[in-house]
Amino acid sequence: MNVDQWQNYPGARHGNSSGLSFADGHSEVWRWVEPTTAGLKGSGGFAGTFKGNRDLKRVAQAYIDPPKP
């Protein structure tokens, strides 16, 4: 997984935020902090590469099998 790429555009219909759900049953609402992330909604398909995107970093941290350095 490349942490600088959105493979599919993120949801942003809930006030430019999305819910992250975890295996232990907890969840959190993450409000997109990058203007480029919120701007992707409705773009469809592969969304592109975004170096240093804090939203991508947060999603990668929550991923079940995070990338190894």
C-alpha cells in the first residue's frame, strides 16, 4: 500500500468527514484536514497521489495491516 495514494476516493458526505471502524469495536469520526481530500468527493475511481497528505497518513495508521518501513 502506497500511503501517498488514494486508491479510491474517500467519502465526504458527512461534513467532509468519514467514520473509521476498528476490530475492537470502537470507531471514530475523522474530519478531513486537507483541502485536496475533501475536494475528491465524487471524482470516482483512482483518486491520485498526494505527498504528505495528513488524511492519508491517518487512514494508513488505522489500516489493519499497516505498511512496513
